[in-house]
Amino acid sequence: MITSTLETVPGRTIREHLGIVQGSTVRTKHFGRDLMAGLKNIVGGELKGYTELLGEARDEAFDRMLEQAKAKGANAIINIRYGTSSVAQGASEILVYGSAVIVE
Amino acid sequence: MELLIELWQVLFVVLLLILAFFTGGFAERRHYKSIIRREDELGDIAVVCAKTLPPMHPAPRTTLVRGNAVISIDYFKRFLARLRMIFGGRIHSYESLMDRARREAILRMQYEAHVIGASMIFNMRFETSSISKGGKNAVGTVEVLAFGTAVIPRE
């Protein structure tokens, strides 16, 4: 599966557009991580727990998008974009979407 | 007795401010040093916002890469920022926080591209979100995501 933020796949021609595919996940922070985050809010610095948490969430959203694209029979996803929104206090939604296409 | 408790509360805040002043400044200087060093190391991977690739023969492989960083400001700078919000104007400490988070996110994305043998990153985009802690000090922790298309040249 070719994934890209570009509108084309270099050296290949797009034969068919299969429409939008997307994956999303809603995550909330974990108590232990939140405790560390409270401390880091005082001393400053990177919140590694949150960086990892959001990274894992993006991986999962991405995998869901890939599954959708596979189910549609695509071999590439182009013009991929990420989005983040907070749905509730302490919880955020990670979204990734793109266009599923067949290239040759 | 009540006076003592109040005095203790004030003292506690002052102690926190002093602690944060030193730890926050130290964390920021150390972070900038590491950012500058890694920017030198990964400088050969060009990051471009353009959408179209220059003609390359043979056509390169492309794949998505991303990097993110969640960075928090310290208690002292948050206090300064709250003071600044009374008068308005530039908040220098928040500017450096955003700058650090963006550069760190780009570096992580460049590193991911470096690992897979890419030479360039095209159509790079940023996503910024603030991680809410709730209450009065809602702002102060930001997350920056940088993502783009890594271009891997073929032999």
C-alpha cells in the first residue's frame, strides 16, 4: 500500500478513484501518566507519556484507514491529512483520512 | 493560626515559582542544544511544502512519515504569561514553547525519513493542538504533529 500526502504517485498513473477512506480513534489519558504530566506542568519539558499516547493513537487510526482501503481493493492512498479534536475534557479524537485509489 | 496557613500558602507558591524558574530554564536550554545538534545531523533531508515533485528518473518511491511532540511550559513562565494577559502584548515564553515543539516534531519526522533512506520530504503539514488540563491553567501544553511524504530515490 502506497501512502502519501501528495496528489499523485510519481511514475504511476491513477486508474481509478475509490472515494474517501478514514480511520479515527478517541483516546483519554491514563491516571499514572496524568500524575507525571501534573509534575511536568510545574517543572516544564516534554510529556513523553502523552507523545507516546498520541503516537499510538495515530498508528491505530492509520491502521483502520488501511483496512478500509484494502476492503475497497485500493493499492494506494493519496492526499492523506491528519486531524485532532478534543471531544471531552481530557479526551481527544485522532482522525486520518485520504483518497483511496488504484494505480498501475 | 489562619495567618500562618495563608503565609504558608504564599510561601509554597513562591517556592514553586523559584523551582520552576530553574528547572524550566534548564529544560529549555538543554532542549535547544539538542535541537540545534540534531538539525545539523539531519540537515541533508530537505523538508519542502511544495506539492509537485521535480522530475526524477527512475520515479522514486513515496511513503508517509510523521513526528509529534507534546511539550509543556513551566509554572514560572505560566505565571509570567498570566501577568502579561493583564496588559496584553507578546508572550515570549510561549513563542519559544511553540518553536521548540514545531522544531522537535520536524526533527522526529526527518529521523523517521532518514531511517527508511529518504532524501526529501514533500508536502509537509503541521497540526497543532493544545492539550487541556482544565481549570484556570488550561493553556500551557501543546502538541505539534508534522507529517509529509518521504521521497526515497531508487538506484
